[in-house]
Amino acid sequence: MARKIGSRYTANQILGRGSAGTVWLGEGPEGPVAVKLLREDLAADQELVGRFVQERTALLGLDHPNVVAVRDLVVDGDDLALVMDLVRGTDLRTRLDRERRLAPEAAVAIVADVADGLAAAHKAGVVHRDVKPENVLLDMQGPLGPGGSHRALLTDFGVAKLIDSPRRTKATKIIGTPDYLAPEIVEGLPPRAAVDIYALATVLYELLAGFTPFGGGHPGAVLRRHVTETVVPLPGIPEELWQLIVQCLAKAPASRLRASELGGRLREQLPMLAGMPPLDVDEPEAVRTEPADEPGAEAGADGSTAEAGSPVRRGAVPLVPGPAPDSNRDTHTSMRVPGPDELDGGAHGTARAPRAAGAPRPGSARNRGAVRRRRITLATAAAVLAAAVGVATWATTEDPPKPPSTSTTP
């Protein structure tokens, strides 16, 4: 059912739903548009509405081929909406779900596009704060780029900042999606441009590997890994590309590249990546050993918590309580900042290193069978050794037989 958005736009059809609102296919004076209508409770927050209006100039000024342009911001009664360019295509999450991982050339080309868009935003003083595959759109109508990639555009600028108002989130809250959060955000520091670089490097790792470097298990454990763990190497990619990823995943924000540098360096890698197939690695097994009520964690998307020790698929962690996630898998939410004691000690029970293709997964039937066979072999060897030792011990301690005694009669 169509609905009016302000005096200039009509929303005709729902394209997707997320934790911050609903995206509609709409019509405006200049043709089709995408309208992101924020939730009613957000529209009722007068402080947020004020921040919304303050962001208008910065958001409307973002004009770049790799940024989904915001055409208008509408405040009308109960409606609070961003009117954006309509991109004919899909989001990067949908492609990643379909293909699991991308060929390095296509992955690098897509991330280079996003880096270019971030460079323009950072130059204008805008930090995205929620870079993830769900917020990268692929233009299916434009020409193909390196590796058959479609032009990538970053969307949802300003949404994280709008929701992160003092009244809605205290200083002890985190805004963002756990798998892509930079360590400084986990530690409660204000977000700067470097947080977008960290998130984008995480996206690149995920496009190459099929899973994020620190994801899986309890949200509290995911946050802790960002602070305490180092990224595990991916086999089969050029060393120069790997060093770029490592630098942009540095714990210290000052050690990361700027967006403009990252985009340029990635494009320099494209010739050596031409024709390279997707990496042949398997997703690590993530086993949750933390209790379900670990500090800093909230319920899953369905409002439930998994039992301790149950296996958990690596990837984006849904945190929004309530119904199951919609097709766009928007996991943007807020959660408590872990205390220093909770960040100590590293992660528990998660196999960190990617396995070579064909190797048995920890805990699988193949793996358990191999473990049992090794145990039986060791037990048999131990029994034989014990028997040999016993025989040797008996031989050295047993008294030799005495000859029969004889007597003589005088």
C-alpha cells in the first residue's frame, strides 16, 4: 500500500527491513528513489530529530560515484526518512551468501570502490561507523570491473550517528555490528575515520575467506577478540595484499592506512590477482564454551541464547532481539562496553586458524575417528611396553632356583 512521505515523495513497495527502519521503493519529482523510513520510536525522539536536521548539510553534500547519494531528509509528523538514489542491484551480503567467497580480483576491486567512497566521506568529515557487506550495494546495470565485479556503492551514511544520541545510548554502550567493530570502539573511545578502515579490512578478509577474522560465538567473545587477538593469515594470497590487510586491522588506529591510500594500494594489486580462483580454505569451527550470559552479550536475533559448548557458525552475529532477521540481515544495534577485566584473557574455545580444504573439522566424525584410532594405538603401545617392563623386572628380581639338598650318613 502506497504512503506519502512528506509532500514530495510516495513510498510504494517495501524493499527490506532493518533494525533502524524500513527501506521502500519510492517515487519523487525526479523519478524512482529509495526511501529509508526510520522507526516510529526514533521519529518521536525530538533530540534525534534535531540531530537529523543538523546532519542534513553533511549528508546531502556527499557526492561520489561509490556513495549512495542522499537526496533529501524528510521530517514530517511521525515520519523521519532519508531519500536516497535507487541502486538497481543487490547488496554484497546477498552475493556473499550465494558464492560464500569471491575471487581475490573481484573482492579487491569491490573493496577499492568502497575505500574511494570512504575517502570522499572522510574528507567531508563524515564517518560511516557501520561498514559491512549489508551496507555495500552492487550496481548490476553498470559496466563490469576487474574480475567481473560490479561497481560498489556504500550506503546508510549517518544512520549510526543519528541513532547514537546521548539519550539513546550512554557512554557505556557500543553502536555497530560486532564482527566489524574496531578495538578502540570496544574500549569505549570515540569513533574516528580509522574505524571505517578497520571495518573495511574485515570485509575484505570476509570476501576472501568466507568468514570474518574475529567473529563467531558470543558477542562478548567477539568484542574481546578484536582487542586481544591477532589476525590469522590466509593461505594462498600474495604477501603484499596480506600485509595491507594486516596493516588496516592494526589495533592502533594511527597504524592503519587512510581510505585514499587503501584504495590506491588495492588497485595496484589487481594485475597480479587476475585469474586467481577463490581461496581453498574451510571455515574454522567455532565452539562456544563461554556461558550464555557472558558479560557484554545480549540475546540472539530470536531472543534466545545457545547452550554452552554448542557449535556456532562463524560470521555476522545478530544481536537485535525480537523476530528473526529480515533478508537484508541488518544487525546494527547497541550493546554494553566490556570492562577491562572482561577484555583480559583472550577468547575461549575457538579454533582460530583456517583449515586446509579436506582436513577434518575439529569435532567432526572424521576427526573423532582419527582421535580414537590414535588413542587405541597409544593404548596398545603402552600395554606392550608395560608387559615388557614387567617381564624385565621379574627377570631381575626373581631368586635363581636352588639345587636339591643332599645329606650324608656318617
